[in-house]
Amino acid sequence: MATRPMRIDKAINIHDVRDCARRYLPRIAFDFIDGGVDGEAALARNRAAFDRWKLLPRYLVDVSDRSQTVTLFGHEYSSPFGVSPMGIAGFFRPGADLMLARAAAKFDLPYLMSSASCDSIEAAMDAAPKTTWFQIYGTRNPEITADLIRRARALDVRVLILTIDTPVMAKRERNLRNGFTRPMKMTPGVILQGLSRPAWTMRYLQSSGIPMMENWRPYAGENANAGTVADLYGTETPAPEQTWEVLKSVRKAWPGPLVVKGVMHPDDARRCRDLGADGLIVSNHGGRQLDSAPGSLDMLPLVADAVGDGMELLIDSGFRRGSDIAKALCLGAKATLFGRPAMFGVAAGGQAGAEKVFDIYRQELSLVMGMMGWTDLSAAGRESLFDLANPPGFTTPARSRAAE
């Protein structure tokens, strides 16, 4: 007997949210979000990195009141997590970028808008001016990068993110198998997938098909259509010729907090610090770039040791539980980010779906804090972790005479 699809408001964890999206989206769309590169070893490695560490609880602490607030670049947020930059969200649900922005604002969380989004940074700042950050790439035409920075400055965007881990486009095999390429061809298989997901297909057709990448529309000339703008973006990014000079120029042009995303090597982390970056996002791009790269969490403590207290560290890739967030905080991150769960939520349930994802993480983290004996996030540290590979030696005090 077939089971009825779960409604997203009934989801109790992020795996349920993913399943809701899988049942709503055609395979070509679901696989674009869910997939990695090559054999997808990096996807598995991101999750395996969390299994290495166990949380070591302390009891007999009054945890009646627990605060998740965190200060990032001088601004307080209600929880130590937010939304990673994600391109073309509007393909999965029209208006998804602004739904994510509004949901993040409602929960007082940072929303890192991608320059490859479908809605514009101007619209996002109008919807959520206090919690929206902006992510850019170095482009083949430096004038486009400079103008994106100019627009962000004019809008008083709080934080700018420069992503550096995409010098070339990786081999995303699920996309190649499904035909998710430019130009996209309506093969019989793709049409059949659409017919099997009528609710998504109807929204797609009502929104005129391929969505416009609004942040890039100004650079494609007058009367450019969505396909022309997408082709321009594909021509300008990735930019394999970019070097550290790109970071220097962005730092010179941007007066506010600057975060570099995609840092994995401790030496690169130190160089970002020395060139004036204020923060880093330790990330292997969610396992979507180099399949042989280590898990992001594996590198976090090494990067944290390399830069010391001089930078604010964030991390993404593979976060699916509140306990995952707690482990990253113990290893030196001030906050964590996630992409796929937020995209699954907004695709399957719109803004309410995104809010459901945020609520799941917040509740799970609160429970973990209670069980760990944490009343606030300052309690998170490496002493709260147990490394299965290198267990610590605990000193056992001699028994007292009374015990004997």
C-alpha cells in the first residue's frame, strides 16, 4: 500500500524536508540541488566528518534558560546559523530568493544572497535589509565585479562575501545525465519528469519557464531575455585567471566586513587575514567542486588554529542536525551555514517551508545545548568534544578515605 506524501509542515527533521522536495520536484531539479560532483565522495566525506566527533555532556547544570544569540561582524543574530549562497533558486520555486530572505529576517538569521540568484539584491534588501548579506565571484570582466560591489555599497549591505573556490566548473555528473546544461533541451525524458510532477511544472510554465538572473540583467544589454543573461553569466564565470589580486581589489573597494568563502588550506586562511579579510567560510562548496577534497569540518580546527582570534569563522557543507552545529561551534566556528536544506524547504513549501527548516535547526540546537549543560554559546569549546580517533586521557582522582 502506497504511503501518502508527507506535508512539509509535518516534517520533524531535515531528512523529512528533503523527502518532501524529492516528491515535489522533477528529478532534473531535485538532482541539481542534491547532487555533488564526480562520484560524490565529498558529499559522503562531509557527513563522515561529523561522525568522528562525539559531544561530551556535562550534567547538574541549570539549563532552564538557554540563549543561541551570536554576534557576527558587530551585529547580533538569534541563532548561530544562516543560509549559504545558492544560485538560480527561482528555478525550483518562483520568488524563492525573496522567500528565503523574508524567512531569515523573521528568524533573525543571516541570509547570504548569491549574485547568481534570480531575484535581485535590490529586491532582497527591500524585503530584509538587516539580515541580507551579498555574495559575489570574481568575473572575467572586472568591471562587472566592481559594479556588483558598487550596488551593494549603495544599498548599505552589511557583509560582502567573495567566493574563491570555483576557478573552473566541476563535472557534476547528475546534471550531465539529466541534461541540466545550457542550452537545456526538452528531451522526452525531461518532459516525462515534468508530467510526473504537475504542481511544479504548472508553476514553472506560469512563470514563463527559465527564470531571469536579475543581478546580471544590467550587464546583458537592453531587452535581454533570461537565456541571454544566463549565457552571459556562464561566459563571465568561472574566471580561471583570477589570483590574489582579485581579493586585494575587492578589499580596496569594499569598506565593510569582507568574508572569503571556500577557504580550506590554513596557509590560504592566513593570507586572506593578512590581505584584510574580516572573516572566512570554511567550505568545500558542499561537495560540488573537488570531489577529493577533505570535509569542511575536517579542516575547520586547522584553519581556526592558523588564524587565531583575528578572524570570524563560519563553515558550511553537510550540516543536517542541531548537533552538527554544536560540533562546529566547539571546533572554532562562530556560526554555520547550510544550502540544500533551505533550498529543499523553500522548493517544497515556499516561505513556510524555509521557516520550517529554520525552526527544526533551532529546536534541535536548543535540545543539544540543554543536554550539554550549555546556557549560551560561550560554553562551546573543544573540551566538549570526544575524538574517537584520539581519545583524551582523563585523570582519575584517588578515592577518598570516606569512599573506602
